[in-house]
Amino acid sequence: MDGTLLVNCALSALGGFLSYRMIKEFIPIFLQRGMHGNDQCKVSNDKVPEPLGVVTAAVYLIIMFLFIPFPFFQWTTSEIDKFPHEKFLAFLSGLISVCTAILLGFGDDVLDLRWRHKLMFPTLSSLPVLMVYYVTNRSTSVIVPKYFHFLLGQQIDIGPLYYIYMGMMVVFCTNAINILAGINGLEAGQSVVIAISVAIFNIVQLIRLESQDWYHYLSLYFLLPFIATTVVLFYFNWYPARVFVGDTFCYWSGMTLAVVCILGHFSKTMALFLVPQVFNFLYSIPQLFHLVPCPRHRLPKFDPKTNTVGMSMSVFKSRELKPLGQFCLAVFQTFGLLHRREFERDGEMWTEVNNLTLINLCLKLFGSMHERSLTILLLSIQAFCSCVAFFIRFYMASLVYDVVH
Amino acid sequence: MDGTLLVNCALSALGGFLSYRMIKEFIPIFLQRGMHGNDQCKVSNDKVPEPLGVVTAAVYLIIMFLFIPFPFFQWTTSEIDKFPHEKFLAFLSGLISVCTAILLGFGDDVLDLRWRHKLMFPTLSSLPVLMVYYVTNRSTSVIVPKYFHFLLGQQIDIGPLYYIYMGMMVVFCTNAINILAGINGLEAGQSVVIAISVAIFNIVQLIRLESQDWYHYLSLYFLLPFIATTVVLFYFNWYPARVFVGDTFCYWSGMTLAVVCILGHFSKTMALFLVPQVFNFLYSIPQLFHLVPCPRHRLPKFDPKTNTVGMSMSVFKSRELKPLGQFCLAVFQTFGLLHRREFERDGEMWTEVNNLTLINLCLKLFGSMHERSLTILLLSIQAFCSCVAFFIRFYMASLVYDVVH
Ligand SMILES: [Mg+2]
Ligand SMILES: [Mg+2]
């Protein structure tokens, strides 16, 4: 095993330990400064400190800064002919994007930013990563499935489109965790599941392929400290949550995943791991774009009598629904993905639908349940999707492509 | 003139405009979120939003991200033989340090961090800059004044000591602006004066020397957007302050200056521009290290009757003063740098000295004055020091060294 990776493991362990200590140290500080949220799915109304994600993110940055000198030392000594500038560039560009994502998230937690800020900032801050991709590996070719070779050849170069695709991947990832969120343990839990899946993928690739291993090392360098610090955060955020992770965590985590998949050249594989997030995003679109009325919060509804959470609803006058919204709801209903009830009140027809999130969909399909069970269910779905992703990546792909890397 | 520099100027202008718009947009948001401070040198007790420095810092980052593609495009097209990785590395490493400094500052404003966090974080985040310095220019030699050539040779290599010196420079710069602060317009004003001085120095060097011009271009790339955004912040922070800049600004500004002088290889010249900050630090040491009792705030004292500010005092029992503190005070007194009064109360001897900051020293030397006059006085001192720095750098140096770059 590579010595630098060993150092990374050791520093990750240190990062986990530091996170534990720092979260404990900062919980009273957050409460004292009035930085706390309200847990809407609890009987008690205790203040929960938020965003503790910024503490683990800061620990993560410290660990990364402590780590850089080790690969750097390896590069300056072992690679005799010349210093591998591209590797150092890849590392620094990734770190910039992660750092700006943390800053954006913390700003959002403290100041509640507008959507245009939240979309523009990650797009811009991913530019260095894309430029490094351009310098180190200009391949923008997509391998064509073998059944279409007669039509398109072995691979087609989609050029600038590939950069647009990667840019959109960054913006999607940065927001993906943030929109599948809201119950204890979910944000940190899903990130841990995805990050561990990616790390396993990297290790498998390192064992299978000797040649292109640097990318997978780089990915592990970023992911292992992330996993170590986030597991600790997950522990504190687990039901009943003693801390909230905040937008800071969501942006940080999303950007870390985006950066490793772009610098590691496995953005398509990453998309497979993100199937629940993609589904949640597509399912949310009618509400995100206000085709269907969207209440301020779409969290599940807490029932203090049974101590369970159930679907939360969006209720509106039926005639207020736009045609396009009507169409989306009809599609969802056809596939059994929607709770819908029409009723009359004060001589007008009203419509009630569940809020369009994966969380509410689970509650529709499996009924009301305890909040902890809901988190476990959602994390199980995430883990199941990772298994399917591995199956598709390593087995199915060999049926469709001649060569699979 | 270089086309990329022209683009940088245009983007800087855009940055100034955006800063103006964003500060106006965010002032009510900050007040609404309860992010405000108290102006202790005013009759009225209006809430002043703080830290608006984070808004201009975010605009700065956006401008920098928008800018990177331009030099990048120039590098990929004009330098035919190979892509200049070192230049890109220098750019990214600088941006990382600036970005982490902003994050640290914002964290400090929101959470009031401890000293150990504030010293450790910039030290670590400057590592990439030092590593890039190592890769691109391993020179750690110091040129020896010609009178000592017979003793030490033309230059001596101080090796690792040079990196320690640069690391200390980063930590000093990051905190230098923060400890010479507290009255309307001072933080932003001194940063503007220093940054403009450095930019003039860069331009003079670009005109004088054709060879090593890249470093000075890099420095200007970082400084011009900084000047443009900070001038706008200065305008809002000018007496009577409508916004406070916060620790965010101080760390951001200090780190930007540190980064350009290290990547630009003119850290010794930078030290000349920072003479007021260095003096203020040295003068503060007895209180910073608690050799002399240090009250929580060392701001000048506001007199509502005359609407002026005067020296603030530290009052303590004479026997509580440690011998080392006694010694420091005696030294300051010898040079006329101290107000000191001994008096008896309740049968014990008490000592009253002015708080040891450059601001209070000015008030001792020139008497109480209006807060705006005090800012103008301090900024004039800063500008005067810049003039002296130019004189030393370009005239005196030629007397001591044979070749001056
Ligand atoms: Mg938010
Ligand atoms: Mg502070």
C-alpha cells in the first residue's frame, strides 16, 4: 500500500478525533451566540445548535492542509525527471472549490442567501477544477455502446458540451444533499453512504487497474478525511439530534463529491451513486419551479400523539393549479407516486397533494413511522442504490461496452 | 499594456460596482438577522451592520473566478512550448489562502474564535503558497549588503529559515490589520493605502525591469480587484460608519497582502509598507502578552460633551505590575511614548497608563480630537510611511547593495 495513503488514513483518524472534540467544544458556543435551530419533529422544544457542519468542515480543511506536504514531499523526491505539476494543480483546484463551497454554505446558514447566489457561486468556483481538467486531460470523448458503433464509431468527442455537463454536475451535487434533507441524520448519513461507496469504487479500481491509479488515489485523499469527520457529525446528528449540520455541511459534502468525481474522471459512475438524489430532484421539480404551490417547509409532519412523522401536504384551490402542474401531478399519479385528495370548502374545490420529496413519498408508500425508522429507511434505499450502481458499473457495462475501465 | 491586465482592470471596476450594489442589498439583511455591532464612539446608539467585509470578500472571489479563464486562455494559446503550470499553481495557491482567510474571519465574526484557532488556521492555509514557492523558485538566499561582502560573501543561503520567515510573515499580515483597528474607516483605509502602494511598486518594477515581470503581474491581478472592492467598503465605513468591516475584512485583507508579497518575491519591501502595523504590534506586546494588565477593549474613549475621542486607559494596582511589564513601561516612558500617572486610593498605589496601541499613542501626542480627524491622521501616517518605504527601497538600497532589483 502506498505510504502517502497510509498517512492520509492516520490523518483522517486524527480528523475524526478532532471533530469529536471540537463539536463538543463548540456546542455551548453556538447556543450562546444564538446560533440554533428548532427541531420540528420533537415534542420538546429544545434548541439545537446549528450549523455544526462548519466545525467539521474546518477540521477537514485543517487535515487537508496538514496532508498536502506528504504527497508533495513524495513528488519532489521520487519523481526524478520533473515535478508533477498537474497533480499538485488537481489537488489545489479541488481544495479551492471545497473551500468556497464551505464559505457559501456558512454564508447561507447565517444570512439565508437567495437562489441566484447559491447557483452562481458554485458554478464559478468550479471553474478552476474544469480548467485543471482541461490542462491535464483534454479528453472530452464519450465511449459509444457497442450496439451503436456502426452508427457513431467507437467514441464521439462532444467537446465543450462535456465541460457544460461537468459544470452542471458540480451545481447539481452542491445542491443535491441540501434538497434531500430535513430529518435527523439524513444529510450526514447519505453523504457517508455515498462517500464510502465511492471510496470502495476507488479501491476496487486501484486493485483492478494499475495504470490510471493516480486519479483514484487523489479521490481517496479527499474522501477519507471527509468520511472520518462526517461519521462523527453523523453520530451527533443521529436521532435525537444533538446538533444540526446546516447548509454548510450540505454544500461542503456535495462539492467534495463533485470534485472527486471530476478530478477522478468517474462522473458517470458518481451519477449512479446519486440516483436517490436525482430522483428526489426530478420529483421535486414541479414544486421547485412553482408549477405546483410550494409551502415554505416541506418537512414531514410530526404527530406528537403517536410520536411518528407522516406526509406533509400542500393544499391549494384546484383552479389555481397551472396546466403544466396539473400534467406533472397526473404523471406522478399514474405511477402511484402521489397522494391526492380533492374536497370542497366554502363552495370551492380544493386539492391536497403530498409535498413532492422522496421523504414524503416514502411516508406515502410505507405509512407514518418513527423519525428514526424513516432515516434508516432512506439510508437503506441509498445503500441499496449503491449496490445496484456497482452491479451496473461492473457487470452491465461489460454487456454494453467492449472495454470497461 | 498587457491585455490580461486590461481585463483585470475592467473586472475590478465591475467588482467595485457589484460591491456597492451588494452592500446596499445586504445592509437590511444583516440588521434583520441580528448581525450588527455597536459604535462606541457615537452619541446615538444606532445598530451598525457587521461584518459587511464578507460581502465585498465574496464579490472579490467572484471577480477572481471570473478572471482566471483570461490568463488561462493566454497561457494555453500563446506559450507554445508548454503550459506554464507554475503560474497557474501560484494563482490557485494564493486563492486558497485568501479563501480560507475569509472563512476564518467570518467564523471569527460569528463565533468569536480563540487565539489558537486564529494563529493555526492561517499558518496551515499558507502551506500551499510556500510549497508553490518551493517548486517555482527554490532561492532562499539573502543578498548581503556590500559592506559585509568580505565577511559573508555576496549572498548567503538561509534555507529553511527563509520558509519560517515567510510563514511568520503570513501570520503577521493576517493579524496586522486586525490589531490596528477600531475606529471608523481605519481598517479599510489602511488596507487601501498599503494595497495602492504595493500596486504602484509593481507598476514601477514592471516599467523598470522587463525580465521578472510575471510576478508583478500576478500581484496586480490579486491587488486591483482588492483595491476596487475595498474602496467601496471604505466609503461605507467612513465616518459616520454605515457598516462595520468585521474580522472577515481584516483577515482577508491581511492574507491578500501576504500572498502577493510571497508569490511576488517582495516580502522585504512589503515589510517596509507595514511599518505602522509592525510598530503597533511591538508597542502592543506588553498588553497582548499580559505583562501589563489589558482591558477587554482598547478603543479610544469617546467624550460625548466635546464629541471627540481621547486616550483610553488601563488602571491597575501598582504592585500587580510584573517586573517585565515595569521594564517595558519604563522603556516607553524614556522615549516619550507613554502617558503614566500614579495615584493613591484606599491606601494603595494605583497606576494609570494609556492602552498600548498606535491609536492611543497618537491621541497622547496630538491630544483628543474628532474621530474623523483621528482616522485621517492615522491614514496620513500610513501614506507617509509608504513614501519613506519607496525612498528606502529605490534610493537607500542602492547605497547598500551593488545591484537593486
Ligand atoms: Mg438556508
Ligand atoms: Mg472577533
